[in-house]
Amino acid sequence: MITLSEISVQFDGKTVVQDVSATAKPGEFIALVGPNGSGKSSLLKAIAGLVPHTGSTNLPKDHRTRAKQLAYLAQTVTAPHRHLVRNIVTLGRTPHIGGLSTLGERDKNAVTMAMTQAGVTEFADRMFGTLSGGEQTRVHLARALSTQAPLLLADEPITALDPYYQLSVMQVLREAAQQGTTVIAALHDLSLAERFCDRIWVMNTGRLVANDTSSRALTAEILRDVFRITPDGQITV
Amino acid sequence: MSARIWCINLGLVCGFSILISLGFGSTNIGFGDALAGLFGKSSESINTIIHSVRLPRALIAACVGAGLGASGAALQGFTRNPLAAPGLLGFSACAALGAVLALYFNVSQLIMPAAITFTFAGAIAMTVFARRKPGATSLVLAGIGIGALATAITGLVMNLAPNPWALSELVYWLMGSLKNADLSDVMVAVPLTFIGLILLCLSGPALRVLGLGEDTAHSLGISVSKTQLLIVTGCALCIGSGVAVAGAIGFVGLFVPHILRFIVGPDEAWLIPLSALGGATFLVIIDMVIRLTAGPGTPLYLGIVTSLIGVPFFLWLAWRQA
């Protein structure tokens, strides 16, 4: 169980996340939705411990211990272009191995499993720079899965992808959740969020304004007040 | 060929270059005599030449080259910027400022401590300016700024030189040379560089992860600020002691890691020791060529030769990136 209590984030005196409290159960796939600038990325970064914040989570305070408990998939995925996919996925094991020690049997198995789960085994020996954007995202997804952390945070993992890769990434996240991982993914596609996720957290101007099961969170009021759209897909003026 | 094998091979090549370089110098000594001299089994004058002139010079060349190469590899890895090098990020400029000040005030025995002190002062300033958000962008900006300031003050010192001879001494010193390297330099520069190299090599595993971006690396348990501290301290030790002995030697730190990345592969952790060995070999060979081609008159300055070879490479790199 992941518990967030009163998480707030400020940048240069401007509050971008305000008093967010929520819980996420093991195996739950949560969609974090909200307009641009509503604080989704900042909330994920605060949970991951990447930005200064107030409030607390029940994740370990120590940096290295926390790294074993959560995997983070950044909004823009990058890696040196000439690195092999296999080596990039292996870096997900960093929290489990000391700086100078080598990979054990468990690490190798975790890497193989993660590559299978994310569907990147077939290009394990290709260079990162030769892959398409969708393939690169899946490589990073495999890297995040190989950590085998109980919490997976993904910041807009499908925003830049074509429909095929959007669905395939959502499926991989869904499967990770089915295996017991808590997955929190920032998303813009509300219909994919409803279809794949157990729960939807709606953010607006830094606050968590709705937190409910997928079928109930996106009410007509939320769509109008937060997203400025109507349920039948028109923009409100 | 794996990176490990490359490391062993480059190490052997480096060792051989040092041995071969003992055979070249202004006094004509046969290669066999030179080797015998190394073990103290030649005539007394040859023993002395090898022990107090040629061996120190070769060791300093290797030490300076190793420091430059490893610093360049670590800085390029940390900043993920192909143009990062100790010369660009102000380490060399700070060291040169310290040494030039020591020369200006006529205390040449203080060149080494001054160069090292100023490099550390520069490194601390960089860390302070990059403190708000440690990482690639801050370090590059702070480094370039500090370097520009150090270069400007060096220019000011030269501007204030009391007479043309003092000025020419400063100018020649800045061109970089190993002709004054002696055993006492070896005793200071080699241990300091060695410690610096260890710090840089220790940053290697973190640099691998940093290739995925700073946020991702942080989420994987890597401390960006600790890695930055390790690299800045390592570079300061290597460059401070290197510049103090040999003057400003350009471009080795830039292009040695690039060549090795091209040949061996992009693994940052291996690139640091590889670039140390590559840089060492390169400077030993270049210094040997300088001694070989020395005729009557002023010998070529090491810093000029390395830049003459380095700049075309730099331009090629810029062209390829474009």
C-alpha cells in the first residue's frame, strides 16, 4: 500500500502541487489525469523524490533504499545512442547491485523477464539510437520493470506514440499491475485511462479533485470544470 | 575485442612507449644502453641521464596525458556533451592562472602548489555555482564562466608583466613543455594524478546510469551531486598537478576519449581508464617525436603540437555532429 499525505510542491514560490493525499493498493493501475500544467508530472516527481516537496509518503526516506521500492519512467526517454538495449535494461538493476560489483543470477533473470514483459527481447542486441520512439519507450519500460519495484511511476508514457504502441504500452502496464505492482501513470487519453485503469486520479491546478474508480471518476462536471469539454466530445466555450 | 582486453593492450603499448622513449634525446644513447641505464647497469653518465632526465620526462608525459584523457572522458560522460573537456570547463585555465601568478611573482618553486590551489579554488567555485541544481547544464555553464574569468586574469597578469623577458617566460610556459620535468615533479604529480584517476574511475558506474538522464539516474539511486563532486575533485587533482608540471596542454582531454569511444564503444565506465591509458600513450609518443625532430634552436612546445593535431580533429568532430 502506498500512502501519500499532504504532498505539496513549490517551484520558485509558485505552488504546483497542493496537499495531495491518496492511497494506492498493490496491483492497482491508477491513471493520473488532468490538463497541461495541472501538476501531474510534479506529483510523480515528488513521489519519486526527484523534487523538493512537503508532506510525506510511506516510501523509505533513504535514497538508495527507496530506489529499490520504486521505478520511474520519465516523460522523455533518453539513452546514449550507441548503447545496446540489453545494457540499458540492465541499468534497472542498479539499486540492487553495488557500484562496482557484477550481476548475479537474480539480476540476469530479472532483466530477461523484463525484456519479455515489455516485448523488447527481439531487439536486445540493437543500439538504442536505431530504434523508433515507441520501441525506445518500451526499452525504458523494460528498464523500469527490471528493477522489480512494488511501485511503478510512468510520466505520460504514451503521449508521443502511435495507436499501436499506445495500446501495447498500456497492456504492459496493465500486466505489471496484474502481477502485483502498483502502477501510477500520468495520461492524457481519457478513454484509454477508463479502459485500462482501475482508478483515476484527476488533478486540476495542483489539487487532487477526483479520486474514484474508472467508471465513476470522469463525471460530466469534472469534464466541464477541469478539462473544459463535454461528455460527447465538444469543447465548452 | 572487449573493453577489458583493450585496457590491457593499451597498458602494454603505453609501457612500451615509455621504454622506447628512453632511447631518444639530445645525447645520443643507443637503445640497449638506455635500457641498461634504466636498471643502473650502464656507464654512470648514462645512468644519470636516464634516471634524472629521460625517465622523469617520460613518466610526467604519461601522467599528464593520463590525467587529461581520464578527465575528458569523465566530463564528457557526466555532462553528456561531446565538447566537454578539462580545457573547456576551466580546470586548465585555473591551473594556468596559479602557475602564471607564481611565475609573475618570481617564486617558481611555488608553481606546483599555486596551480593545484587555483584549480581547487576553481573547482570549488564551480561546485558552488552549480549547487542549486547539480548536473550537466549547471556544471558546463559554471565551468565555462570560471574558465573565462581565469583566462582573463591570466591575460591581466601578462598585461602587467614588467618587461618583455618576463612576458615571454609566461607565454612560453603557457605553451606547455616537458623540458624541465625532473624527479621532484614526478614525486608530486604522479601520486596526485593517481588519486585523481581513482576518483574518476569510481564515478564510472554512476556515469553509465546518468546516460539515461538525471531524473532517471536519481530514481535508480544515483546521487548526481556526489558524482559531480567525485568528478570535479578528480579533475582538479589530475589537471592541477599536470598543468603545474607541463603547462597548458590542449585538446588531449577532448579528442582521446572521442577516438576511444569510436573504436572501443560507448561504455563510460570503461572509457575512463581507457582514456587515461590512451592519453598517456599519446603524450609519451608526441613528446618522443618532439625530441626526435629537435634540431638546433627552440624545440617545439608540446602544447602546440597536441593542439595542432587536436584542432583538425575538433573541427572534424564539429562537422560530423552538424
